Amino acid sequence: MDIEIVKALVPILTTLAGGLIGYISASQMWNKQQVEKRRNIALGILLEIQSLEKMLTGWGNILNASSESAAVRIQSPLYPAHGLYHVLQKDLFSFHSELSGALFKFYLDLLEAERLRLHPPEDPAFATMQDLARAALAAAVNQLPQLKTLLLSELGREHARA
């Protein structure tokens, strides 16, 4: 009778073992994919920030050097309408809280400067809008060193997890 019980339990135990092995394998593959995805996003954002840095810093310097009587109108966009932030906005929060918060603040300031840049110079409030744009752009530019450090750290962390 004991042999009959063992014979009856073998298929059940084999099925359970197979299911457990499948679950563990799928879980490890999913975790590895998530690490690779975060790494790719961090790298993409780092490359985007590095490509924007010279232009943003230059405009920040021009705006800071201009006097209130000399209105400076930035004709080109500070941030493209289809930049990575717009594409990957929800993925920014898959990083640790310090990096997610820093990215959110940077893009918030940059997009605010972009919005204010579009204010028409003939509007009586243009000088005020320019001051606000100058402040938002300066805030974004000032965050660049820390942001690059955090992204590089994230790339190293993700590389170690992979």
C-alpha cells in the first residue's frame, strides 16, 4: 500500500517541482530584464542630458548676462517635444527615490523654462516671464552635475546586478 501512495504522489510532486523550477526561472529572467531596462533608460537619459548640457549652459549664461533692458528671445526649443522624458516619463520612477526625484525636478525645471521661453516679447509681462525662465533654466543647469553622477552610479549599480 505504501508503494501505491508513492506512485500516486510522484506525478504530483514532479508537477510541483517543475512548476517551482519554472517560476524561479521566469522570476530570474524577469528580474534580469528589469535591470537591463533600467540600465538602458539610465544610459539613454545620461546621453540625452550630456547632449543638452552645452546648449542649456550656454543659454543660461546668455540669459544671466543680459540686462533687463536687453530682451533675449531664445528661438530654438530648450527641450524637444519628443525627448526621452516624454517617452519614458513613467519609467523614471523605476529608479531609486533619489535618482527619480532628481530626474523629475530637472525635467520639471527644464520644461518650465521651455514653456516660459514661448512667451511673446511684445507682452508687457515678457520681462517677468524672462526672469522666471532664467531662474528655471538656472535651476535645471545647476542640477546637471548631480544628475550625471546619480545616473553613472545607477549604471554601475545595474551593471553589478546583471
